[in-house]
Amino acid sequence: MENLSIVIPAYNEERRLPATLDRILAYAERSPVPVREILVVDDGSRDGTAALVEARGGIVRLVRNPGNRGKGYAVRQGMLAAAGDWILSTDADLSAPIEELEKLVATARRENAVVAIGSRALDRKLVKVHQPLMREISGRAFNVVMRLVTGLPFRDTQCGFKLFRRDAAREIFPRQVEDGFSFDVEDLLIAQALDLRSIEVPVEWSNVEGTKVGLMQGIKSFADLVRIRARAVRGDYK
């Protein structure tokens, strides 16, 4: 039977991780897809994140970044270290409940896709707790610009809940250049360049306070789109 790796990028998540790991471990006991490992990728945290993960043991493993390199770098490290047949990347706050994984797996299998991304935009009724208004507006604006610049069809590339078949991850992530928050767009454009079928699946989602995305990082993400598109046009991702 196929099994699953779960990748959690983490930067100064000492306070939120215990409850997150407890919930995922409890889910692993009843998951229809056996959970092989939970990889927490520590992105140069200055708190006790790494020690907390190491103390867990069992199927919980620590992957260390060489300093604070960014969420994109952390996700790439986890994806390339994972050994499961399918690999889920999820945020440390579990804003998308871990149980929503079953929707991604079922839809990917049914539609013969190798990448399935969780989406807040396809069914807004599934958003239980909204972001602050200005953040939500900027997020929607980013996605409109993203579609115009890259040509990707997805309505929400920034939901941190994405599933990759391992062979697809091995093709996509070595080609990823962006280490910051625009890496999601780049990965999906790489998948498109390699003719890897990617689908968007509506998932339940709740905003959790404590975002690591600052104003300048958000603004930079718009500029990143131009660079990502230029690489695609040059054929760099092939």
C-alpha cells in the first residue's frame, strides 16, 4: 500500500508545534494512507523548535536548514528528504485541517494527477475564519496578477497545503530557484513545463494569527512573478 510523508516548514514554532504534532500523530493512527514519517524542517529557528522535534522521536524527524533561508527553501529540503510515495506539505499552524488530506489524495487518484493543491478560492464557504480584510484583498490581487503573468489557471496558489507524488516532487523541487514565499507559483509552473498534471481542490481553512509574511515580503512576491515567468519563457525549467 502507498504511504505518506508529511513535511512541515517551521521557523520559531516552539509554541504551536506540540499541538500540531499531537493532532497529526493522532490522525496518523486512523489515516487511510499510512503515514511513514513527519519531517519538521527547522529554518534556523532561534527558539526551542529543533529540540522539541528531536525529543519527539518515533516517526517525527528533524531536518535542519543551514540558517534562516526561507519557507521555499525549507519546503524544498523536506520534499527532497521525504521517502513516502506521496508527500504533503502543510503549515505548522494547521490552518487547513490535516483531515483535508483525504480530499487531495482521493481527487489526485481519481483525476490521475501527481500534484494536488488545497484551495481557499474554489469554495469560499469552506473558509471558517477569514484573514484580516486587507490581507485577504492583497492575496486575491496577487492571484489575479499571478494568473496574468504566468498563465497558470489556479485560483489560490498560496494555500500552504499541497500534495505531491514522490516522483513528481523529485522532478520539480531540484529545479526550484525561489526560496521565499513565491516558491509555490514557481513549483506549479515547473510542473506545467514538465507536463505533470496538477489540480486544485477546495479545502476547509481557518486563519491562524502569527503569519510570518511581512509587508515587504508580500510586495516582493509580485516582483518574483516576473522572474519566474522569465525563467519559464527561457525554458530554464525543462
